[in-house]
Amino acid sequence: MKRPNSARAASQRAQRTQEGDPPVALPGGLAGLPIVAVVGRPNVGKSTLFNRLARRSLAIVFDEPGVTRDRHYADTNGFGRRYTLIDTGGFDPEDKDPMKSGIASHVRAAVAEADVIVFIADASAPLTPADRAAMQVLRESQKPVFFAANKADTKDRDADAFDLYRAGVDKVFPVSALHGRGIGELEAAIVDALPEEKPPAIADEKIARIAIVGKPNAGKSSLLNRVLGEDRMLVSPNPGTTRDAIDALVTRGTRTYIFSDTAGIRKKGKVTKADDPIESLSVMHAIRSIERSDVTVLVCDAAEGVAEQDAKILGLSHERGRGLVVALNKCDLLDKKAMDHAEEIAREKLSFAPYARVARISAKTGRGVNELFGEIDRTHASFVKRIGTGELNRFFAEVLDTHPPPTSGGKAPRLYYMTQAEIAPPTFVAITSAPDAIHFSYRRFVVNQLRKRFEFEGVPLRVFYKNKRRRAKGEDA
């Protein structure tokens, strides 16, 4: 089957991208995979079906219209075929509300880049004007469209799907996304319509994973839109616009990144009871994004200054050993003196992570975004840096010669050698005669010397001290 133009063009754009060109967003987790978009009006079960086909809980599911707002991508496979799923916000082409109009434009973008479309209606309710308007848009796309009547939990409910037949649909799939009923037949039809898969353009292990975090309304989605070069993320002056953690694959020059835009994390005291269920899930997804990232970019409003909540958010990343970059946003609103003061305050508030890099940016104008990428690249390089054992121990011998560990309890602990046990984050093990006798100030000194000698930028360093293992009787030398 011939590959549709939208997906083929994405692969061609990836191949054409050269050093200095603007970033290019590639659809899905891997360039070259066929794309399936899930579309429908609000609260018909799109995210539940998305999670069912993705075979894991990725999208937030809640019994309230409008929970999903941005396009959400996930790679999955079914019946031996790999493909990329797109979850979309509730689609009502005729709604004039600015937020819903923004969602509708994102749905149209998902339809434009998809190879196959799944339209979901609610089998337990008659078709609405929004359903019919959406169906007309999909028919005009001239792409394979599969019509699913969701919430058909039993065979008795299958008859409720006849409303779709009356609207001129040839084949309807009664399904229950919640219970899995009918999903196999639907997915088999989807897979049969997929175009051929192209070889992935980028090796997954070479991709840097970047989580964008911060308080609500700090400019996280605006920054990702600037990086992508398109309005992929919904942006609104109202806090809480982003709810899911949304991934986007980006190429910039010869480098490839997965950026994850996350929901703003508020103080617990500001979360109302009505907000709690959805917000709790949003925060959980944001923390999950931090845990699977290589580098966390904390976006702060430079005009407001770094607050206690920003420090708490960065602390989540620090505790999980991620690389850290602080992006002071909205620098276009401040002069140099005010920005210098904002950076000084930021470093003071974030003193528990003095290694964190700081970049001054304006997501609105694009100012400082190149410098931000420079900090991200240096931080990621440090995150995966490995030092050879020989080089490491030459350094360690120099440290011991000039600054041996202080005496503890009348006896100086002996340090024998050091090795790097892991990367991501860089983790070292020092073998000693008495681990408990190594004072915390000397431990901090060793970390600082490691950072200085080997230029570890923007990442936490972990050094563990272990007892030298004594040879047991009869053990070979």
C-alpha cells in the first residue's frame, strides 16, 4: 500500500534537517511508523480507547468532558504491526469557545498527519450535531476511517450503534473501551489498513529525553511550541491548560530529543476539592515524566522570581538524579539589571542543587532558546559521560596526595581506588577501609573535585564508599 503524503513528508523533513535549520517535530515516537488518530466529541471514551490500544495507562481518564486537550502520542503494536496512536481532545467544529476552538484545530492537525482515523461515538446516546459535523470533516479527509460505537458493554447494547448506520456508515464496531469488548476486531481492521512501515530514522538510544516542568502558567507549553516551530500545545493565560504529560519528538541539527510538556504543579493548599482528582493524576504524570527523563528543564517566570514551589519541583528532579536546567522565562519583559537579580535569587533559592545550569529565555520571542539548547546538550553529555578507570584513579591519587581524608577517632581511613559504576546519573564507588569514617565535608570535596576535573555540568554526582572486601581463607588471589 502506498504511504500517504503526510507521513512520508515527515520522514523527508527529518532527512533534510541540517545544522542550523529550525527544529522539526516528527509525529509519534519513531519517524516512519504509521499513525492512527482517535477522534470524537468530548466524553465518549477516546482516552480510554487510547490507553486500551496503547496497552498502558498514558492518557488521563476522568468522567468529565474536556480532560484531554492536547494531542497525545504513544507507540504501540497489534497483530504483529507497530504503529503510533494519537489521542485528541473532544472535537466540536462548531463551538466558538476559544479553548474548544483550539482543541478543534489540534484535532484537525492530528487528522492531517494520520494515516488511519478511528471515530468514536457514544452508543448509549443519539448522535449529536457535534458528532455529525466531525463525521463530515473526516469524510472530507479521504483517509480510512473506522467508526466505533463505544460503551456497548453487552450484546444488548449493540443495537444502540444503529444511529451510526442511519448516518450513512457502512461498518460500525460496537466496543467497550473500558472492558475490552470488541477491541480485537476493531484493532484487526485498523492494522489491516495501515500503510507499510518505514525504517526508523533515529536510533532510540541516541535520543535525549527532556521533561519541561514548573508551576502553572510559567510558559512551559509556549516554550515547547517555540521549540517545535508549531502550535502543538494549547496555550492559555488560564493556569492548568495542560493536564497530560505530552511527548514530542524533535530534531535540531544532528541532535534528537523527546520533549515532554507536563501539567503545572501547584501547592497542595491551592488545589480545591473539585480540582483534586484530575490534578492529582496530572501531577503523577508530571512526576513520571521527570523519572523517565535525562534532563529536567524547570521553567520559571523571571518577572515573578523563583518561588518556594519552583524549588520543590526542582527537588523532585534532584532526588531522582536527573540533569537540571533552569529556564528563566519572559526575559523580554525585564532589563539586564532585573534579569541579573532574578538569576541571583534563583541560584539562592535553588542552592541545594548548585550544579543546575541557568538559561535566560523568552518563549514568546524565541530569545535565548539557542542558549537553552546549549545548556541542555552540555547537561545531557554529562549525564551519560563515562570516565575510564585508569583516568579516574590517576585523578583519585592526586586528590589523596594533596588532600587525604581527615583523621577520625585517632585513625585516618584508607582510600584504595575508585571506579564509575553507572551513568545516568554518573555514579562512582570508592573502596575504603572505613566507609563510616569519611566525613560529609570530605565527601562533598571529592564530588566537587570530580565535577571540576571532568567537567560534569548540570548533573548530580553520586559517590558511594564501600569496605574493601577481605579475601576469605582458601580464596584464589
